[in-house]
Amino acid sequence: MDADVGLTVGDSLDRLAATVDGFDFAELSIGDGTSAVDLDENRLGSILSTSDTDLCVHLPYKQVVATPSPEINEGIVDYMTRLLDWAGGLGADKAVLHGTLRDPHDTDLRPVFADQLSAIATASDNAGVELVVENVGHQARGLPLSVLGDLARQTETAVCFDVGHAYMEDGNDGVDRFLSGWGDLVSHLHVHDVRSRGDTHLPIGAGEIDYGVVADHLGGFSGTVAVEVFTDDLELLGDSARRARNHLEADS
């Protein structure tokens, strides 16, 4: 497998320092409760340098991409542009954006989402960062899987495919259908395990996801893979990384 395997670390530099050794990159959350400008850039740079780790970022979780208000939409693009410029200045490779709308069932807003996504992607390109839009259709404001796939293709935007989110939305069949129709758009993966009763971000193998389905479509994947398991247990994180690598080997 040619993919780089990294780790999501939230917005905590302490967690980054404690867990990132042995991973190819860290995915750091910016915005929302933590302003990018409040992060200690010197410490961040030191941790990444010492661990020989690259940087990706996750843009604000709670901020929707599009609303019915043009003025608010303009502000959203401006806000994302500032964050992307900051991330690009630190050498971030990719930026993850949740595929969300004020009302994802309002079909009139979907062209607005496409325009917003294109504008944010342009800002990301200008910052030297690859934008990847993430499926969150299991959440109240998340676009359904197929809609997100269509809009990503329409705007030529790469996808962050969150395997666990797809399972929560539509089971293993949803994982299979998305990768069948839009797998060529996937540049970045979020891997973890879930259970249908609501447990999420478990170590791979502890839940119900059939990662063989992922391997069927993405064997030999050459993008980036972020382990998004909510624990600081280094053995569990390392085991999930190994399992992800094994599933995505070229001969899977």
C-alpha cells in the first residue's frame, strides 16, 4: 500500500505529542472552539519536526458550508479562507471539510452548496492545500451519501470518505454503493469502527463494519488514511493502523 497512515488528534497539541509517533501525519482540528491563531505554532512545528510527521487539518466541525443567506455564505467562505491560509502557511497537505447544509433536504440549497464548495476549494488551492469534503450524512445537517458524491463530482472536489459515518448512515451496503459510484474521488479516508446501536470511533475490529468491502474497492489505495479512533491507548491506535494497512494492501 502506498498510502500514508496518520492519526486524528482533535485540537489538542498534548494529544498530538503523546500519540503521533509512528504515524505519517497528524490531522489537527482548527476553528470552532479553538481559534487557529491561539495554537502555539512553535510547539506544533517542534512536535511535527521531532516526530517526522506531516500535517493535515480538519476545518470547523460545526460550521455549515451553505445557508439560504448570501451574506452569511460570503462570511463562511471568508472564514474558511483565513483558516486555509493559516494551514497552508504551516505546510498542511490536506484540509477536511464536512459536507453540511443548513437544511440538507432543501434541494434548492444544493446548487448553493456547490458554489460554496467551489469557492472554498479555490481558496484551498491558493493556499497550497488539497480540500477534501467529508460525508456526514448520518448527522442532522449532513448531505446524504449519494448527493455528496454527485456534488463532489460536479465541482471536481476530492472526497474524505469516512467509513464509519457511511456505515452509520446506510450500513455496509452504503459503504459499498458509495465506493462503487464515487470511489475514484476518494483521496483521504477516515477509518474506525462503529456499532449500529450508536457506538462510534471504535478500534477497527471492535464493531460491525466489513472492511473487506472497503478493500474490494480501494485495494492498493495511494491516498491518505487517518485513524479516527477516540482513545489515547497507543496499542489500540497502532493496531487499527495495522488493520487499515492490511485491508488496503494492493492484493486485497
